[in-house]
Amino acid sequence: MEKITIIGSGNIGLSLAKGLVRSSQFKAGDITLTRRNEHALAEIAKEGFDISSDNAAAIQGRSIIVLAVLPQQLKNVLDELKPVLVREQQLVVSVVSGATCQDIRERLGSDSRIVRAMPNTAIAVGESMTCIAADHAIGNDLERVEQLFEAVGSVVVINEELMTAATALCACGVAFFLRSIRAASQGGVEIGFHAHDALKMAIQTAKGAADLLLRTQSHPEDEIDKVTSPKGCTIAGLNEMEHNGFSSAFIKGIKLSARKADGLYEN
């Protein structure tokens, strides 16, 4: 069985580790988690994971290395790993926003094996939408990374130039959809429901709408048509939202997030 090291064990790194164990792809003892403050990993170590604060030592003998640090930490981490990385054997998977495969290869070496992945925070419940890409993958590297992230949700392979767009739509997108659920629950309070009931109703309605599309593979507008009748309350509400810029604001927000994501690593 392969062994894996996750450099930077924050929310994404820890959730990936737990998902891999749940899927039986890895045993906890085959996963090393690193963090500057090793004491912060004391609880997760009780589950059998190997923990370390030494990134260079942690990758030795590992076949897959996941970089899950902040963009501003990446250059220093890569400089730590370069002297000990066995480039022709070890696969590096980066979930760092804004850093291209070429950016990473320039610091690790031109023959490094690099694949990028962009999961979102729903990885914590095994429902991530992860996009993966590489500028030139070696052998079955893409398939290996796809299998990793299928343990924690759905995966789409995309062209690398679309990775910053994927950050906006999928990673930032979680916040956008959560805000829409919050708004729906606040609307529910205005029309008479208690706050906890309105939130529960909004959450389940949003989940049901998403599941409806996933299971039927239909287009959103097809499902909207089924609940909009002539002179009805649904079309009245939809049109009021559109008159106030609902779709336009959502689209503009995604576009702005994509522009910001594009500069995270360089800035």
C-alpha cells in the first residue's frame, strides 16, 4: 500500500486524511500529517496518524506528497522539500490556490511530478467538488490523484488554465451558496417562521434542489419550469429577485473571486 504525507494539516488536509481512511484507500498509520505546531495534531494522532513538524523528514519514503499550505507559505515549504524529494518517484499534489504546476516545478526541479487539485470545505463531510489538472502528467498520475479525491466527493479533470476559475466556482462557491441559504432563512423569519425552523427548512430545500439535479441530470431551468405556474407565486418571487439583480450579482461575485484567486500566490 502507498504511503502519503500531507504538508499543512489544516481543515482541508485533515479532512482529506480522514476521508482516505474512511474509504479504506489508506490506513491511518500510512498517512503522515505535518504542522509547525505539532501539539495541534495531538488529538488526530490518537486516531493512529503519524504526525511531524519536520516537513523534509516527513516526506521520506512517501509516494505521494500533498501540499495543503497557504499560498504565502508555499515557497518556503518547497525550499525545505527540494533537497530530499526523489523527483522521479514521488508525486506532488498541490491544493495551494494560485500556484501553477510550473511555479512549483521551478522551485523543486524541472523533472518533478506535479498535479494540482482544488477541493472545497465540503470535503469535511465527503461531499467536496474537487477539480484536478496538470500541465503534463506522467503515466497514471492524474488517475491516482482522481482516485484520492473521489474518496471525499466528486472529481472533474480540467485544463490547468481553468484552475483559478474552479477556485471561484467550487471553493469560494461554498460560501456563496451558504449565503443564499442564510438569506432564504431570513426571508422565512420575515414571513412568520421561528429562526431555527426557517434555517432547517432553507437547508433542506437547498439540499433537495441540488439532489434533484444530480439524480435526474436535468437542467435547473427545466426543474424551475415545473414549479412556476402562470400568475403564480413562484414566478412572482423569481422575477422580483431578478429585478433586484440576483443572478447578475451572483455572476459578478464569481468573476471577481476568480480575478482575486489568480493573484493569491504571486501576491
